[in-house]
Amino acid sequence: MLTTKRYEYLTFEAIQIHPDIKNHRSIDLRKVTHYEQDIIKNGLLEPLVVWEKKHQEYYLVGGFHRMAAIRNIRINNIGYFDRIDVRVVSGDFDEIVALNLKLNADRVDTKITDFFDIIIYLNNANWDKQRISSFIDRSVSFIEEIIRYAPGMDSKVRALLSEGRITWTKAKAICKAVLDAPAGSERDVLNAQLKAITENPSSADQKKRPLTFKSAKGRISKHLKTGKPSSYTINTKTLLSLLLVLEGKSYEDAHVEQIKEVFPGLFWD
């Protein structure tokens, strides 16, 4: 069972890197530099997450950019951060890998493709859909769609989705077309779909704006007139997702899915 055992103050050298637990995006050197400056100025405001595999054997689970920043700080400032604040967790290997994947998918700039690896991994580890849903705070239907389409998704389609050049709805449609294709014609159907996107990139790049300030205001006003009570509980991440979707520029499908769960009445039918 995944649990937080305690908060600790570990030596820098005590924190090891496990070969199967890593940061699932390439380390961004600009982000490392930002963390260096922030940590020098303000200290380490958020503890690293480490797994105590056995007594006093620790592996980094979350905070790879901050760890890289601290490593650079120590090179340039002898004696700095000989000890580091950490959150020590315990659990079986599948739970720790799941936590590592979840922490990677909990960033503000999360893309829907960031959820693929964690959901597929947990599904293959025989977690039921409700347990996965609770663990990553997403709906069961969201989990089911990813389990259905992500494992067989062509790498080119996944890249287009990750880059924001197509929507999750479009990616699912491509996957469905390939799945429904007659045996032996799957590659031809995929290539035809990709060719259509290549030949008409403007249509691929344009996302149908799912929510506007005007429509959101109108729906809330209409609901208030019904006299039916309602309340919402949101966190900072959810609020940011709502603002990004209302802005209509840099939102991802994951932001839309999150807002649909918390504010189900705001979106167009």
C-alpha cells in the first residue's frame, strides 16, 4: 500500500536514481536554471519525493528537475544543500512506478499524452478502472478511452496529439478508423488520415473552442434562475485549467476533461 512514511532531511549522496524510475520528459535545461535561481533565493520550498526501498536505501521518485538544479548549485557553491528535505514514501514497485508517472502527469503543462503511460501501466498491472480513476483523479470514461485507443495508437498520431496539432477527438477518430478498417488495409487507412492532415494543416491546427466566457456566463445564469442549489469544490490546478480553457489558446484536452468533470454544465452539448 502506497503511504507517506515520514518527512526527512537526507544527505544529497543518499538519494539514488533507480533505472526504472525516471523523469518521463527530457530534462529541460531552462527549467533547471529557473529552479537553480529560485532555490538559491528562496530555498527548496517543495520537498523531493523518495522511495525507501529498504532501510536507508532511497530512490528519487519526484523532483528530477529540482534535483538537477541542486546538483548544479552544489558544484558552484561548496557546502550548499549537503542535506535535502524529502518526503519518504513506501509501497510495492508497481505503486512507486505509478506514483512516479502520476507526479510527471500532475504538472501545470500536462498534455493528454502524459496520461497514456501511467494508465496503460496500471491497467497492465491489473488495477481496476475505478482504482486508476481515483489514483489519478480522472473519470472512469477517460480511463476507458485511453485504454481502448492509446496502446495501438501510431507514433505519428501520438506525436501530432502531443504537439497540439490535432485534438484528442481527432486522434480517437483516426484510431477508430484504423481499428474498423478491413484486415490488411489498416496501414492504408492510417496513411490516408495522416495525408489529409498534412495536406490541410490549417484544419488540423484549429481546435473548436469548447467554452467561451459568454456561453459559460449564460449557462450559469440560466442555472441560477432554476433555483436549484449547486456548489463546486476546486483546487488551484482546476482553476488554472478553467482559465486556460476560457482563454482558448494554450489549453490541452486534459484541461477540458478536468473541467467537464468539475463543471459538467458549462460545455456545449
